[in-house]
Amino acid sequence: MFQKFACLLVVLVSFALPAAALAEPGISLDAYIEKTMTHSPQAAVTMAEIQGIEANATEAEQRNNPTLQADITSFRSGTGRELEVELEQPLRGSDFGSRTKYARAIRATKNAEQKAKLLALSHDATRAYTDLWLAQEKLALVGRLTTDARRQIKIVNSSVANGTGDSAEAKILSTEIAELELQKSSLSAERRTLLNAFIRLAGLAASEYQLATPPARELPNADLLIKLASNEASARALLAGRRGIAERRLATAQADAALPEITPRAVLRKDFSNDSDSVLVGVRVALPIWSRNEAEVIRAKADYESTSSALRALEENNFPIVLKNAWQAAKDNEKIARQYRTAIVPGWREVEKLTESRLGVGQASIFDLWQARTKVFDSETKGLEARRSSVESVLTLENLTGIAFNGTAMKGD
């Protein structure tokens, strides 16, 4: 069953994430998600959690086992033997319907919880991939800026040696190079940490990986969101199901508190000496003096109040507003990332290029070029962080709807 749902989610994600051309060796986002869903140690944990749901339901509906006791009495006088068989069946107040309803509530959410856990695992993979890609791109950016600065400092040093350059300009470049090298070391350490997490999550072989730019997931239009969020794995449906479980758990605990444990018992005696039989029928009642199941009632009530509070935040009348706000945030973050990518970063790169050209003809200083390059670094860094924010806001919206968006079928506005 787990493999079935894992494959289903992989198919959905592959629609939303078209493959990109990669330099070798490399791995695309959709391929990485597939690896995570099928080979990740976390996938095994997810499978165990799903099996645990069924185990909880089974445990909830089980009654206490009966007890059987058999004794044979032999008399010293040798006049005969006596057999006594005693059967007891403990009964709780919740055994009369509450536990069956509790187990039914747990099983009713099993499919939805399974889908939600698989979606969450795919989101973990998306975040791991995006974070490692960002570190890769930041390292590439720092490497390019360092190469440019090294090339330019040779020109300035030559000018200083000829008496036509300013040694202060050479100092600007040498300090910039030193700072860029420190940033490179820091980014390399960060990337190494992220790479270890990236490899471990998907169960990949230890290696260096060249990552492709994560493709943007297309958003559905706003009007389609409510329809999408009507499925059983949406955030609201999950909370409603969990509150239902908590409600039945509380009812079960209260039923056990309302009635003491009752143990009907039957005793059969057989006297072999005179071939006589007797049957005793009785009941044992646990007197609720020291405990009336208060601890379980308190825990169950806290669980119910917690899930009820979470559901109130996504009540039916408010849920469309929550969805629309999350959708708008995703659209805004997508727009910001696109503006950096298509306008701001190219604009500052052009400024850097023009400033370097003006430097060549004596119309600009190294300080001017340094300022332009600083703006390039800042804008590219902000653009990469905007890309991360865009990805995260889409994942938030997917969590609310309970599905991975299919970009080929649901176009954004």
C-alpha cells in the first residue's frame, strides 16, 4: 500500500516538475524526490508511522483477554479428587460501543494521514534540494566575483608600477578578494553540511552532485483552490479527522471513568468421588476508590481541546480566506523572485559591465566598480533567497490543499 501511494505521489510530482538538462554528474529535483520516496530511511519511518495508525485502531477496539484458571484437588485420604475451572471476562464501560467508535474514527483518517505524510516527505526532499542548490549558486557567484577581482587587480598593479595607477585602488581590490575568499570558505562549509543532509535523506551514494535549477511549480487559479482543498488530505479535513479521533478517545476515557470495571465469572466444580457437578456464577467489581481513570481523561481532554483549537483557525467560513491569503503570498513571492531573475540582477550586471568599460577609458574608478559589484552580489543573493521564499510559500499552499500541484492541468492567473 505504501509503495502504491509513493508511486502515485511521484507521478503527480513529475507532472508538476519537468525535467531539466543537467551537467554530469547531476540529479534533477523530480529524480531526487523519487529517490527519497523509494530509498530514503525517512520513507521507512513514514511506513512505520502508517502501520502505527492501524495498530492504534486495533489496540483501541480490543477488549481485555479473559482468564481461565483450572485446579485439581487430591485428598490425602485418597477418597477422591475435585476439579475446579474458573473463567473470568473483565469488562470496561468503553467496551459497550465507545471503543468500536474510537477505532472506526482512527481508521477513517488512515488514508488521509498516509497521503499527508507522503506529501510532507516530498516537501522535505524539495527543501533539501533547494537549499543545496542555493549554496551551489552562491559559491558560483562568489567564485565569479573573485575571478573578476583577481583579473582587475593585475591591471591596477601594473598601472601602479607604471606610475599611472592609485595604490589605494589596488588595496580596495585586494581587501575585496580577501573578503570573498572568507565568504567562499563559509559557503563551502555550509554546502558540505547541506550535502550530507541531502545524501542522507534520499539514501544516495556519497558523492558530489551538480544540481539543476529547481523548476517553479505552477499555481492553480484562485477559484480552483476551494475545489482542490475539498479532498480528504487537506489541512482542514485532516484537522477535522484528528478532532474526531480526539473526541472518540475522550468519550472512551469518560466511559471507563463512569462505570467501574466489571468482571463476570463462572466457576465449574467437578467432584470425582461422588460424580457430582456444581456451577457458580458471580461478578467481581473494581471499586473506584483510588482511581477513576482521571489521568486518561485529562490527556484525552487536552488532545480534544488542542485539535479543536487548531480546527477553529481553519473553520469552513475562514478556510477560503486562509487559502486565498496563502495563494496570494505564493503569487507575490513568485513575482518577487521573477523580478530579481529577469530585471534586477541583469540590470546590476549590466551596470557592472558598463562600469568596467568606463574604468578602461579612465571614466570610472575601482571604487565605482567595487560598488557596482557589491550591488551585483547583493541582488543575486536576494534573488536566490527570494527563490527559496517562493518555493516555501508554494509548499505551504500544497499543505493546505493536501495535494502536489499539477502544473500542466492547473494554470496560475
